[in-house]
Amino acid sequence: MNHPAISQDHHQLDALGRIPPEKARTGTNNMVDDSTRFANIVLPHLDDAYALAGWLTDNAVDAEDVVQDACLHILRNIKRFAGDNARAWLLTIVRQRAHLQRKDHSAAVASVGDSHIVEPAPSIAGDFETPESALIAKADRVRLQAAMAALPSPFLETVMLREVQGLSYHQIAEIIEVPIGTVMSRLARGRHLLISAFETADS
């Protein structure tokens, strides 16, 4: 999938590993290394970044802005990446930039009372599955997308990361910066809301 908003920044940032010859000849190896590292970290997970940004902003233009902002932030801070989980690091920054944008727009964030194309992700070994998660995994794309669109933001991002992008509880906890117990609680409540939405649609 091509992303024009990122492509337009190639010449300015050399962000995707295509260093202009005049700069490559300067011997600035650090710039080449940083650009290559950026490409290795961001490009494999760019679609996931756009998917998450799209759900968190509910607006394609805002999602483009969020991902561009996240990419600029990553490029400027590329040396901070420890190298353990590029996807989780990228999605963490996308989430942070989406929330910053929402604050800038003075949008209200739903309170949950605890400390875009959608496809259900395949079942993940190592985390507990429930009858609700099994039902969600079998839901068709349109049905799942309509039900998820109605979820409050904290439940939406947690369910999105788990049921659509297939991340583990531990990875989700790192991305949204909450304890694993909170991830499990939000997933349970979010799944319940989804099932309720399915039942209402079927009635």
C-alpha cells in the first residue's frame, strides 16, 4: 500500500532510505545509517500505523497528519530505539501523536473508570481467549467495523490492537501504557460491548 503523505517527504527528509547522491557523497554515514534504520523500523508496519491512526482520529486527513508527525518524531529520535520491537514502538508513538492531536482539537476523551479496513486477527497463542473473542474473530468485516466504530476510545484502541492487529496483552500494555490487568479489563468490556452490538444488529 502506498502512502502519498509519507512519499512527499522523501526529498526533504530522506526518510525512507533513498539518500540523494549529493548528500551521500558528503560522507555523513550517520545520516545514511539513520535513514536506513528508519526505513527498517517504519516501512514494514506503516499500514498498521495508518490503521490505528484512522481509528483513533476517525478522519483520513487527520490520520495522515498523525502518521507523518509520528514518522518525523521517530526520525528525529531514531537513536533511542533499542531494537526489540519496532512495530510496538511505532504504534506507541502513533497513539501518542493521535492523543496529542485530539487535545489540540479540544476533543473530549471518554472516561472508562479504570487505572479503514478492519479484519479480525488470527488467534494468538499465549494469551487467554474467550467465547467473545472467538465470536469476534468470526465476524465479517463490515459487521465488525460498524460495531467497533461505536466503542469509546479507550476500548476501541485496546480492541483494535488485539482483535484486528493481533498484538499480545504485553505488547498492548506497552503501547497504551497501562498494566496488563487494565488491558484485560478493557478487552473484556470492549468485547462485551461488541457482542451486545452484534446482538442488537441481529434483533
